[in-house]
Amino acid sequence: MTPSDSPALDEIQRAASKLIKPVTDVLGGNPWPRRLIHACNAAYMIEDRRLASDLPLLQEAGLQKGTRPLVFVSGIHDVHAGFVYRTDDGGIVVTFRGTLPPQDMIFWRWAADWLHDAQTVPMPWTVGDRAYGQVATAFGVAVTSLATDLLETLETLNAGSASAIRITGHSKGGAMACLGASLIKAQYPDNRIEVCSFAAPMTADEDFIACYEADGLMETTTRFQNALDPVPYMPGGPELRALLDGDRRLDEVKKLMLVEDALKALPVWPYRHFGRLHFLHETDGRIQDDDEAETSAWDAIIEAVVKMRFREMIDAHSGAQRYLSALCPGDAEDGA
């Protein structure tokens, strides 16, 4: 920043630079969140169990030249999917696809995926013979159905020699990334495992989180949440119930929308947030990752609900728009 002839102007500029930090400053110069959001968006382009290696998104995602992504799928209409690829720094990326968007050309495939996500009851999670807490059935079943192919694919790529194994996903894929990480850590205990999710819903209970932390995964897990995106608060848990019951700003909205009784009747699932939050502010481009990020994220949701910005809340979940534009300004596109 070039000093001016005005001390007052210089002070304003210094304050502004602290308030609106470049993405690379907030992320410590780490290029991988930018690369991984491209990988997440590429996952929505899996068709007929294939993903073209010449996709520009994959080049942006750090695909090693001369290699191709390896796709794994399962479920009716192949609704659960992802891919693995080698990166230009000697690492490996595992990407889980999120829930198919309404724009998907095959209606029944889209419907099957959304109906699957409705399975929010808890199921036990195990890693080998080890009890690992409880997870939402939708995500647990999805990862379990992919696990054999995923782990075999990693063996094919000699993942044990990778400089790092990075696991990512958007939306449903973000929830699956955390569950997948627990399995991959068991297979590759000496490798560095990093998890980076975007718009991930609540996934697991306290017992899972304790096991996850004991395995050393918590310190390398980050999650990105866009202002106005409601999905990270689904399907809910004790934290959400406390916020809904205790935040007086919602009282008038509840009465106006006649949902007070419905909200009280909602089941309280045991799921909780975990991992370091990076909150994407709506107006000034900031990525906040301090101790107040959780509060800022909730305040943004409350403000959107009070102002009934429901269309914008739906749009805020798109990986190919707001999440991409926040990390890679100018690159947003139409998509999931």
C-alpha cells in the first residue's frame, strides 16, 4: 500500500486492509481451498461413470499433467459418486459429489438422490472393528457403499506415497468427506490427511467427533460456510435447537409463518459442527476464521430469515456460484 500525503487517509487505508483481507492472506497463502472448490464443481460433471480429464475445472483443481481422474460410483442411478486424482505437488485428492441439483437432466436420478438425503436418523459408524459414534444414515450409507471402490482406487494410485491426501466435497459431499476421512486414515495412518468441505450439513455426534479428534484429523479439517446458506444447519442437533429456542429475533417470524409448533415437534438429532469454520461474508468479501465466525454465520442466517430472503438462501448453497466467487473472484458460473 503506497503512503499518501494525508495521515488520516493512510489510517483509513490501513483499517480497510485489516477489514477486507485478500483470500490468500486469510488462508495463509494456501492455494488448496481454491483448487478444491473447482474439484467439487467438477464432481457434478460425472456422467456414465466417467469424468473427462481435459475439463478446465480439473486443471484449476491441480490435476497432474498426463494423468486422469478415477471415478467411483454406487447407488440407484449412481447417485453416490466421486473421483480421485493425483496432483501436481505429489498429493492425492478425493472428491465426493454433492446432492444432484434440480437442473439434473434425469428427473428420477435427482429425485432418488434427494429422497436418500431425507434419511436423517442416526446410524452407528465403525472403522474396522472400532465403534466410531453415530452419523446421519444418508451420509453413512452413501460412504459405506463407496468405501471398497474408493480404497481400492487409492491403492491403485499408491496413495501411501502421496505427500498428502486431501478429501473434499460440497453439500452432501462435504458430509461424506469427513466420514471418508475416518476410513482413509485407518488405511493410511502415516499419511497427512486434510479435509476441506464446502456447505457441509451436520454429520456426526459427539462420540464420532471424539474418535475423529483422537485420530488427529480435527487439526487438519476446515469447513467453508457461505452467508445465507441454511444447509450447514441441517438436519439439526442440540446446537441448532438451542439457537432456535433462545434467539428472540425469530419470535415474530415463527408467529407470522405459523411454524412455532412445527419447530418444537422437530426431532433433535445428535449431530454437531466440527472442524475450523471459514465463514464467507456476503457483502465485503471477507473470509472470517476467528472465534466469532460461528456467531457471524448464525447472525447472517437470522437476518436473512427475518427479511424473508428465502430465494437468496437457496441460491447461497450453490458451489458453482457464491462459494466459487468468494474463493476465486470472477470464476462463478451456472451450476450446482
